[in-house]
Amino acid sequence: MQVFCRVCVMVFALVSCMPGGSSVVAAAPPAANLTAAQKAAIGRKIWQNECAGSVAGLTTWNAGEEFPSLGIGHFIWYPDGVKGRFAESWPAFVAFAKQRGLKLPPVALEPHAPWRTKAVFQSDFNSPRMNALRNWLAANVAVQTDFIIARSQAALPKILATAPAAQRGKIEANYRKVGTTANGTYALIDYVNFKGDGSLATERYQGLGWGLLQVLAGMRDVPAGQPAAAEFAASAKRVLSRRIANSPPARGEKRWEAGWHNRCDTYARPL
């Protein structure tokens, strides 16, 4: 699939005053002029990454977590009263889908996830409302893919505003280098959905994050194109292994390392 970096039709410009009176200005990031077929291919890859491509995987509650994960992007949805360290994305997706004029199942419109625990979620797994939710998600992959792409495109200004001034040039240059290939574009889109943009202070273990910001900052200096996509994959694996090493032992994150690394390896392979 031929995808090349072009100026995105949506201009993401940010002027953010930083301590000491300095400022950062982020011009429009490079973005792929994706066709419907290309977006569909990326959506299928994300669905495979998150749910093994299954309809059942569209509604999941992972062991050791306090929330369900829904859709091809496993969008986080917190039950009432739960304030986790990870960014909640399901309500934002629902708002995005409603703006597109889509009618969602009633359960999707609840203000909070209506299952208090994993056990309650599993007991409700084959209920009419859960089947309706999964069927809707399986039939509306395109809008989920568009939402994930929009989140990725909005990430660069946020991370440049968050990053130390000395790192901003490197981060933006690496973003552009990675975005010059089809698989690099997929990597930028997928990773924000996978592990966030890295700007949230709550998404840290021992003060160190694991989002797109940290992956781009940790890349070694390589040329644009496939070398940059391969280095992005390698940097992502280093960042995720560091996250696991710094994580609370009770979370047992080591069990996810092989799968996370396998996902990152897909970024280095041409589409």
C-alpha cells in the first residue's frame, strides 16, 4: 500500500507558553492521505492487535484491571467512582460517533461503565445488551478507526508542549521521519491508541512514562523511511520493557511483555 506523508488537511498548530517565557510552535504534523481501503487495513490491524480480530474481544475486561476495554481500540471505560491512572477513552469515542450521526446501543450511552467488577462484567457477557454492543462495534469499525487516527493526529502538539524544550526538535523530527512510510504511519496511529501520547503525569511509573512522547524521545538518530520505522519499533520495545520493570509487582505486567513486543515488531514491517 502506497502511503506518503503529506500536509494534513487539519492544521494542528499550538503555541504554548513555557516556564521562563519560552514557547513552542508546532506546525501541521505529517499525515498520510489515507484512502478508505488503507484506513480499513489499519483498522483491521488494530482489531487484530487488541482483540485477536474476534468479535468477542470487542468487549473485554483484562485480569488485574479495574475497567472494561471496548472496541477495536480497547477504549477504556471506568465504572462510577473509579479514577484510574490511564486516560479514559470510551466517552470521547461515544461523543465522536454521535457527532458522526451514528446511533449507538443504549448501554454505550451510560455515564459510566455499568459493571462494577470483572465478575459482574463476565456474568453479563452474553446478555442482550452486551451482544448488541459487540454487534454494533463489529459493524462500525470505520468510525472507530477514524477516532483512533484523529487521536494520533492530535498527539504531536500535546507532546511538544509537554516535552522539555531541549527535546522538542528531536521529537518532531523523529515523528516526521517515521511518518514517511506506510508502516510508520500505522505505527504512529496505533501506538497512541496502544499506550497513549505520554503527556499525562498520571501515566508514569517511578516518574517515567511509556507513551508516544517517550518513544520518540528515545529513538536513536537514523534516516527517515524504513530505518526510522524500525527504530521506532525498537524504541517502543525499550520503553515498554522499562515500564514493566518500573510497574507495581502486583500488576504482573511481565506477562504482557512478549505480546507488547510482538505488536511493536509489526511497526518495522512494510505494509
